[in-house]
Amino acid sequence: KNEDQDEDSSYKKQRGHHLSDEAVAVLQAWLVSHFEDPYPNEEEKAALVRMTKVSLRQINNWMSNARVRIWRPAVLSLKD
């Protein structure tokens, strides 16, 4: 048995699931086009679920993280 395989599988379990590049691109595009109000309503979330093929929970988590990591720093940099 290869030790690297064990390390890889435990590493993946710790990291969880990543969204596909395509899903991230869709979500980033939505965030940019809704910069003034980066809070999708339930209808928009449902559309994002259909377009990205990820769960509503993943959409909610991604948006929450993106507002902290992407949107808020952008807003703060505009104030300078």
C-alpha cells in the first residue's frame, strides 16, 4: 500500500468538497453583477443552484464567504 494514497485520502476528507471551476465562475459573475446588493433572494438562489448544480447550502456558504473575502475588501478599498 502506498503511503501517499493514505495521506491524499485523509487530506481530502479534511478539506471537504470544492466547487467546480464552472460553478465558481457563475457565482463570481453573479456577485460582480450584483455588487450593490450582494444578497441573492430565494428565486435567485434557486437559479444559481440550477446553473451551478451545487446545493442551496453550498450557495449560501459561498455567498457568505465571498461577501467577507471578496465583496467587503472591495467596498473598503473604494472608500480610500
